[in-house]
Amino acid sequence: MKLDSLHQLYLHELKDMYNGEQQILKALPKMVKNASSPELRAAFEEHLEQTRGHVDRLEHIFQKLDEPAKGQKCKGLEGIIAEGEAMMEDKDAPPAVADAAMIGAAQRVEHYEMAVYGTVRNYARRLGFEDQTRLLQQILQQEIETDKKLTNIADSYINEEAKSAR
């Protein structure tokens, strides 16, 4: 894709995140399965549902733009997700340590998403797509809330349990 305008850049970033959300949809069920903390498992399940909504919102945006809803490989999230999956493969890690690692991996994903959704929201606003700006802001807000929820879970007991694990 030729990036010769803000509109083209906007499309490029939307396609990147559409693929990224698809990757996240594949990774989250593994995290749900591997989480030992019921609270963390519930947070991952909730975010899985939210992610399905993110995909729906992106598909709506593509429809409004009269563009096919298809992504291009999001290499950034691909790498972040691969690192998180590698940590889940360590079956010798105590449960609290494994949960702390998954929280860290999930927060890396959330921070990546917050950066991109904040950027594309600003592009949409600049391009005059107010309805798309609103949808992207909704996604961004959910990503921020998920990040805060994960921090609260980690700080409330998981990191302390992980500190004591041997």
C-alpha cells in the first residue's frame, strides 16, 4: 500500500490492527486456560469478549470506508504475542509466577494497542470521520480499562505471591 496521504496511512493502521485483533483472539483462549487465578482468568475472558467487539467495530469502520475488512500482518503484535506464548510454555514456573508473566505479556499487548488506537483515533478526527473517531475512542477506552484491571490484579496479590514463590 502506497502511503501518500493521511487517509492511506489511516487505512494501513486500521488493517494492521484488524490483523492484530485476530491474533489476540487466538491468543486469549490460551491465556484463559493457563491462568491459575480465577480473577485473572475472568479478566482474560472479559477481554476476549471485548476483543470480539473491537473486531466488529473495525469491520463497521471498513464498511463505512467502503474497504474490505481484511488485515495485513501486524508484525509488532505477532512478536509480542510470541514472547508471551513462550513464557506460557515454562511448565516449571509456580502458578503465581506464570500468572505474573501472563499479566506482563498482556499489558505489553494493551500498551501497543493503546498507542495505535490513540493514533488512528486522531487520524479519524483529522479526516473528519466523527463516527469512526467515537468507535475508536470506545476501543481505546476498553484497552485502558483492561490495562488498569490487570495492574490491579497484579498489585492486589499475584506479584506478592510470585515474590514468595520458589
